[in-house]
Amino acid sequence: MAVPSYSDDLLATMQAFATQHLYLDGVAGSLPALAHNETFKWHYLSEMFRVLGLQYDYSIDPQPQQIFQNNLIQKCLSTQASISATKVDKRLSIPALVAQTTLELRHVAYAYILASKGKPGSDSELKNPESVHFLVGLVSWLMSLLSFIMDEVFTLAKFLEEDGGLDLTLDSVNQKLLEMSSPALALLTASSTRTFLRLNCANMRGLMSATKAHSGSNPLGFAYRELEAVFQKSPVTVLHFERLILDLDAGIRNTYQSVGIGQDSTNGQNDQQRRRKEERNNIERDILIRGTIPDIHLDAVRNFFTNTVAKLREEIDEAELYFTDFWSLGLTNDETSKRKRKRHPIDIIRRTELRQDAKTKRCIRCGALAEDMLPFRGINMLIFNLQRYCICGSWCMVGDLESAPHIGNIGF
């Protein structure tokens, strides 16, 4: 068993302190809640990321491997999801939704990387029917997320048309996002989450190519046909979504260039280069932690809606998007979605409904549920590696569906 690091202890202590101060006001024997707790959350999360040396900015040189190299990002995002939740009705705020979704995007990307590499000297797990079947739930979740984001963006586009058009300010946009409790625009605008979205889209293109190459009447062919059905059912294609990412990415880079903070030298860094990176990092930090769009991105966002989104609305069936049920994503807060999630708990690792007779385990950090598959003999390496930890990077303990989270997090 791995020995917990000093950073793990620090994060756990900080999270317990923040939760106690933020939500125990009025409870007998508890410390009073901090005044202006939204401000406290921002300072708390900012300092947590800063002290642990985590980078937010991937706008100029997006390298997904950098995000994977530091596992502390998982635990920091889990902490953000925890203290950004509204404890009264367990409703997730936009920062919590951004953190939760980023964790899951990382998990899907990591699963594909493991599946595509395989063991040295042997075929990749993408030629194993069991592994391909395991990926179906994750691919289905990702395609649902792409459709959800597109639907939310279309809703915002209608709002732009009706309430100001080109004269609309980002204050109005952020207020509308708050009313919708929508993380969609923050997920697209923050370079860290946009990097994960871009990586996952590239992975999905690889899987779509594989479905064409494996169409035989054998177990592997049947598994790939399951994947093909997921892609065909989605109202939004990967190519559609990549246009969203690429166009907005170009707009944000141009914005940074226009204000003089958009270029890094490849021959070492002087003080000016470091200041540019720090300024970009602060902007990206605010998007990730606050879930709002900064004023510097006004022109990029306006051009994004008036050009890219407007063209995509002509190509995608908005009615089909509107009637698509996104309850299993955990990003909607209507009563119907909450009832469905309670009656049909989702396995956080596989992104499928938990079987009624499944032996389950619960994360001791974030409270998420998963089927406990590790004791099974013959389990393949892909499933074994993904089952070892929760998507937040912590350990899980065996327990039933009704067992309470260890730390008090809302779970995913």
C-alpha cells in the first residue's frame, strides 16, 4: 500500500477546515461560518493551487501530458467540488460542476491511454473484447457531455439574440450562466479543461476508426459495434464539437496576443516572460475556480457565438438536443434528474448504472460509488488499473449503496 504523502495530509486538513468553517454555522459546538464565504472559497482554492505549484494555463502550449504528470490536480479538483457545493440541497455550483467534469474528462482520457498502449510486446487492450466493452460506458458519457455542452451553448446563443446581441456584456452572460447553473462555457473557455476536451475528441476519432476496422462476427466485432451505436446515436458528432474547441481556442490565443501576454520564448524566460505567464495563469485560475468568463475574453466569446455557434445551429438538430435526457451526467439539478440519479446510481469508474446485486465500494474522499471488481479472478489489466483508485485519486472502501461518504462530500 502506498504511503500517503505530506501533500495528501495537507489537502485533507485544508478541506476539513474549509468545510467546517463554511457550513457548520449555527450547529451547537461548532465554529462560526466565515463571512463572505464565496470570497473565502476563492482565496482558499487559489492558495491551495498556488502552494502545491499547480498550473492552470495551457492556452499557448497545450501539452496534455503535463496535466497527467501531477496527480495532485485530482485531489485539488475534488476539494474544489466539495467546498463549492451548496450543502442545503446538495446542489452543485458552477465551480463544483467544472471540477467534477474535469475529473471525469481526465479519467476518460486516462482510460483510453491505458487501453491503447497495452503491455510491452503484446497487443493493446483495444483488441480485447472485454476492454472495449468496458470503454462503452465512458464513451457514452463523453458523447453525452459533448451534446450537453452544445445544448447549453445553443441556449446561451438564443439569450444573446434576445437580450442584447453584440452589445451584450459579459456581466450579463455570467449572470445567465449563474441562473442556468451551467458549466458549459467555463469548460470551453478554461484552457486546462479545453485541453482535456481536445484530447478526448482526438481519442474518440481513433475509436471511430477502430470500429470500421473491426466489423467481424466475433466478440471483438460485437464490442466495437456497441461503440459504433454510441457514436451514431449522439446528436452531436466529434467533428462538430472540435470546431467549437478550435475556433474558441484561436480566439482566446488572439486575445492574449493582442494584449501582449500571448507569446512565450523558447530560449529561456526573462522577467517579462514570467510576468506574461503569471498574468495568463491568473486569468485561467479565475475561470477554473469561479466558473465565470473574464472581461478580457469578451471579443473572443462574442465572435464565438456570432460565427461558430451560429453556423453549427444550422447543422445540428436543436430539437433533438432539447429532448435529450442528460440526467446521468450529474450536471442537471431538476427534480426528475435528481430522482433518476437516486434510483439509478452510476458507477463512477465505468459510467454505467450499478447493478442491483453489485458489490460496491465508496471513495473515502469524494464519496463516489463504484462496483468492486478487484477480487474477481481473470480481470484484465485495463479494468484492474482503473479500479484501483477513484477518479479523484483516492482509495475506496467496500460498502453498500446507503453507506455515507467518509468526509461529507456530495459525491458525483
